[in-house]
Amino acid sequence: MTTTNIAYVPSSHLDLYWLGSYQTCLERGATLIRAYLDRCLANPDETFLLETVVFADYFLQRYPEYREPLLGLIREGRVDIGTVFVDRWEHLILGESHIRNIQVGAAWSEAFLGHPNPVATHPDLPGLVAQTSQIYAQANVRYYVTSRKVFEDGAVWRHRSPDGTELTFLNWPKHYIYYPIELDDLPVSFDWLRTGIDVEASGAMFPLGTIPVNGGAGDLTDPGDFRERYGASLQDLIAASRVAYPDLTFGYTVPSRVLAPYDGIERLPVVEGEIPSVWGVACDETVEFFRRNRQSEYQLLAAETLAVVLDHLDIPAIPPHEVPWQGRFYESAFFAAKDPIPAGQELAEIWKMHLFTEDHNGGGYEAALSTFQKRQMQGRVLDYTGQIIDHGLRELGVRLVTDAPGVIAFNPLGQPWTGGLRMTIPSAAWDAGMRAAAGDPAGTLLPQQMIGADSDGIELLVQVDAIPSVGYCHIPFVAMADRGGDEAPVQVERTDHAVVMACGGVAVEVDGRSGAITRLHDGEHCADWGRPELGAIRAIRETGNDVTLRTDNATAPVESTLRSVSAGATGPLFSSIRIEREVLGNTIEQDVSLWHDGHLELEVRIRWSGAHNWQLRLALPTSPTADGVAYGSPFHGSGWTETTPLAAPRNGDEILLEDYGRYREVQEWVHVRNGDAGLLQVTTHPGFCFGDRGLEAVLLRSAPSCGDTRFFWENAGEQVYRFAWYPTGGDWRSAGSIARAQQTLRPPVNRWVEPGSGGRIPKVGSFLSPLPDRVVLSSLSRNVESGDTDIRVLAVEALNEPLVLEGPLVGAGATVEAVDLTGRAFGTGAVPDSMPAWRIQTFAVRATGA
């Protein structure tokens, strides 16, 4: 052997929810961090990796006397702290969450260290999204430490994002726990270990001669746990290795010391694009969790954007509240610690609560407790952002120059919004003859369709045209003497063996004997997406746990049986066909709706009993082969088969290799292609597979938790799934998949308002001019520290001219500067002359004189 340095990095994987309660995890983390730091302070060669800011921050609150010793160890290069706030999901959260997570981590790190922190660490994450490198590089992070997914023997490698940004990665050899060179080197047997470190194979992947090996014993473990699991302390094992392998050198290090010498070195493997997840958790950590996660973020982004508009109009953005809003650690018990959100920090703290729920664990020990805590915190996010939105719309409404009652709708997107807008009219204000009007001098009536009534009021859909970008409009309601309704453009008819409907070149036929959507014809693109399985639901036996996704191939799937097919709702905006099914004694209702504009929607309601070890799948419109499928990921779109050949499951707690190519976790949309035709499917549901029936949605799984096998993700009760289908051409990019998903999933927020007195705001207004079609607005926020307005965009296609930002929020004489995710100048700070495809770019707008 050539001389190689084996350098160990003592650490403990810090899960925020693995022990059930996050309070337990944080307290456990503080205890073990203290133990590791005490070792470093007592032994001048030892090191430590502290993974996330949330644990570092809690530790310093718990043990403030360690602040200066910790800073001293960091200055000596013996401790690294990961820049990120929490160890969050990768594929299952939206793009802005990725950004805010690193922004919170970077801001804390810089405040603590006084300079940018170059290291991020996500050791346990089961995948990697295409834009990771761009996001971290824009926060001045240069190194990313991880495990699983790729490079079983470990490696220093570079990941390249779609805009060309590269980041240097370190993969631990084998996994994020200690591995000996030979298993016989251990005094005891540790069943989790199957092999030792292959020094020759690993050495080839670390060409500068140092092989870094994780020196921890697993999740939330301390040095005493290490000794118990391995039969000796790490220090004793290193001493024994020095005797057993005299041709090798052994010591300690931290990731930044290993990776810094690789800066500028070209001879490293380069991986591009996305690495799919090696876990299968999207449909079992309660189906509702990830839908509520996305609902929370959509609502938070709308509240944040509306707050900027209100501030521009000199209207207080935060509603008055007598009881302080509860922060992350607030406990209601009178004797417990309080954590109220400080005035002026409301949106920043709500973002932290939202991010806090996105930690990648929830299925560990006492999983019922962790899932409850996440749901409770999601409830706070939805409550507080709902209050901000309701308050803001009310304040805008009473200032409108109008004497007509109606609905005010605010569009937070960067392009005008058109479509059927769902709104609630209070029962006390409703009259059966009321009609929505366009607000023009002619009083043009808008098509509307009632969809229900409950204690909150009357639920309507109103066809609204072009609510301005980052703007609002008032939709007045007028009482009509003639109470007749508009003609339904989509007619539903029953034939001998089917129920059919057609409109605008799109035709749908549901077989009355099987319930299958046997015809889904797109006349414009000469395509038919119908098939004998389309819409069918089947139940598949499972044998694994939530992360492993093990299906029972020896047991035949249970097919759903048809109860009935009938005509459903009919109206001016859409008509529908109702399909009723049953599977395993559970009732299923499916409404296939065809809209007047030619798009379709499928709503599926399952009343699930909670039976254990089942997976439900829904057959969807599909491409003939997997290479015709593309899907959404944070700030990008990925082809189903466009993955690196290096990626694969590596450990026993991951899905099987044969399932890896079939299963994907997606974000917001899936596009299927057949020749020159395509169909865009927009949904908040995250789990899909491609197998013997083509594309299917994995609706739910009722597997046990990987950490607490007594706990099953039962998903009992009514589960509702919604899919919108848009006929397109065959290319998902030219279909505008990302923008269309935004338009569908982030409709304008709205509320009923009565006219005020002394109105001064026009009935229609826009605060940011429409962005080019190939540029989407990711977020619009106010920087509390600087007072700047931050506008973040994504260039879906290359932009070959400067992006012009105009509108009242920019203002005459304001300066616009390109900045990175920490607020520093991006490049020269000037608005770039062009942007490559998939560039994420933030602009700081500074008012005149700022």
C-alpha cells in the first residue's frame, strides 16, 4: 500500500424528530455536543462536526459558557458547523424552502463566526436535486458533506447544476458512521456493518491522499454510545489501527480541512442533474403532511408578498392580536417556557416554523409524537399566514374606490392570472340572484358556478380574466332580477355502455361497465390518453417499512371494483362524471371534470380504513415508456430516466435496486409524452411510480415506521387527491410546465369585502409589471435588516437581455442590484446582461436615498 492518511471526523447525526419530540432531540443534542467538545478541549488533536445550526443555536442557549471555547476550536480548524438551519428533505419540499433554510443557516453562521461558513452537511438525505449546487454556492457555501446515493467507497466529487454552477461534495465511505478497515478489527460484532473500508478503492476517490471516515456511532449518539456499539472508544480503535496498519497513518480532521486543498483541482468526478431518492416516504409520513407542507408554503409566500404591497401603501401588514403569536418552542402550559414571536419578526419566525417541520425525520422512536408536533406547527403556520392574508385583503378592500360589495382577489405571481377562482360569499351577504361582474362600465357578467354551501358561506367558482401580476382586482356582485344561469358549454350524455362529455376539441368517455376512462381525446394534438386501466385503483401488499418500500410480489394486487358511473355536476365552467368504486371494503369517489377551456380535473376521495401494510395506486395518463415522462423538482424539471448511472441504493434501510428506477418523488407536476403530443398533470401529490401499468400515483402507504415498528402510518379517514390535466405538445419545457403549475396551485387569495368610506385605491392595481413568460417569480419579500425589497426569479429558459423590473414596488429612481442569497453583490452587482437557463437570481430594490 502507498502511504494514505485515514482521518476520522467524530460526529453524531442530529435528527430533529428521531426521538419523537423535538424537545427531546434538541436536549439530547446539547448533551452529546457538550461531550464531544469536552473531548476536543481535553485532547488537542481531536475534532468534531456539528451538523446543523438549529442544534448549534440550541446548544449555546443551553450552555452559553461554551461560546468562546467553541469559537476557539473553529478558529483552530478542529470543529466545523454545517451552515444549514435544519437537515431538511430534498425532493419533497419546494424551492423557496431550500433557499430559506440555507439563508437562515448562513445568517446565523455569519453572526456567530463573523464571516461566511463554507460547509453544509446533510449526511442522511436520500437524494439530491439538480439545483442544490447553485443554491448553496449563492450562499457562499463551497463544500457539501453527504452519504447514501452515490460513491459507496466515498469520494470527493463535484455536482453541476443546470446553470453550470459547481459545488465540491464529500461522500463518506460506506455511510455516516464509523467503519473499520477490517471487521475483525472490532472487539465486538456490530450487525449493521457488512464490510470494512476498502482502502485501495477509497484512496482512488480521494486523490490527495486523505480518506475521511465518519467517526460517529449513528443518530444522536455520544462517545459513550460509540464505546457500547463498537466495543471500544474511537480513540482506542485508532491507536489499535496504528499498530495493525503501519503503512497507513491515522488521525482526526474536519470536512473543511479535507476539501479546501481540492479547490481548483479539475480531476474529480462530475455528476449532473438529479439523484432520485433511495427512500419511499412520500406517501406514508401521513399523506396529508406533504400536501399541508405545500399549502403552508403557498400561503406563506402569498402573505409575504401581500405584506410588501401593504407596506408600500403604508398599511400595517401584521394584524393586531391580543395574544402573542407562538413561536417554535412555545408551550401552552402555564409553567412551561414561552417563545412568543417578537413584533417585527413575524414572517421571519413563521418561515422558521415552516422549515422546522421539514426536517427529514418523523418516523423514528415515538413516531406518533413527532407527527403530532409537525402537524401542530403546520397549524400555526397556516393560522398566522391566514390572519395576515385576511387582514391585508380586508384593509385593501375598505380603501377601494367603489360602492359595490364584492370580492377582492390578490395575485402574488409574476404574470397575470386567469381562471376559475374559488371564493366564499358569507351567507348573510348572499342572495340567490347575485352575479359576479367584470367591473367594467358595461357591467359584463362573469360565468360562475356554485359548488357548495356550508357554515362558512356559499362556495362559488367565478371565471376571472387577468388579475394583474403582483396585483389585485375587485370583483363586484350585483343582484339580478332574472335568476337564470349561464348555459353549460360541456354536455354530459349517457350512451348504452358509457358516459361521455366533450368541449373545445377534448372528449372524455367513461366505460359504464368498468369505470375506466377509455377515451381522453385531445383533438388539437391528435392524441388519445384513454386506456382500459386509466383511473383504476389497486391495492398492493407491502412487507417493508416506510423508507424501504418493499412490495409483496407473491401476493396478487387487489383491483378496485365498480359501483356506478353517473353524470355529475353541470354548469357554465365545467361538467363532470362521477365514478364510484370500492377496494378492500373502502369507498372511492372519482369526479372527472371537463372545463370550458379544455383542461380536465380528476378528484379522488378515498375513505380509508387504515388497514396496515397496503399501498394504493392510481393509474394515470402515461407515456409508452419511462423516458417520455418528466416531472417537477425544486427550481427545475427532470426526465424520469435522466439520472446518473452512479446513483443507486447502497444500504439495507433503502429501497431495492429494482424499485429504484420505478419510484420518484416529484414536485407539483408530471408531464407525459407520446410522439408530438403531451399531457401536463399538475398536483400537490408527491409520490409516483412507473411500472407494469405505466405511470401511477402512489396514493398512500400504510407501512410501519422504520424507527418504531409499533407505529403504522395508517392514513385512516378521508383522503382527497386532485390532479389537473392540460393537453400540450410533446416537450415539457415549451408546455410551460413550471409556470402552469404555479398558476394552478397558487391561485389568487381572496375574500368578501363590503365597501368602505373615503376610498383612495383604484379597483384594479399591479405593483410589479409582468415578467417575461420564460421567467417566473419565486418570491417577493422585505428584507427586515436592510429595508430592501428582494425579488427572486427563476429563468426557465435562457434570457438574452437584461431583466427589466418595473412597477410601483421598484419606483422611479430606485436602484436594482443583483445579489446572492446572503444579500451580497452577485458578480458585479449590476443587473446581468443575460441569464442562462435555470439561473435563480435575486434582486435587491433600494428606494431612492437608501
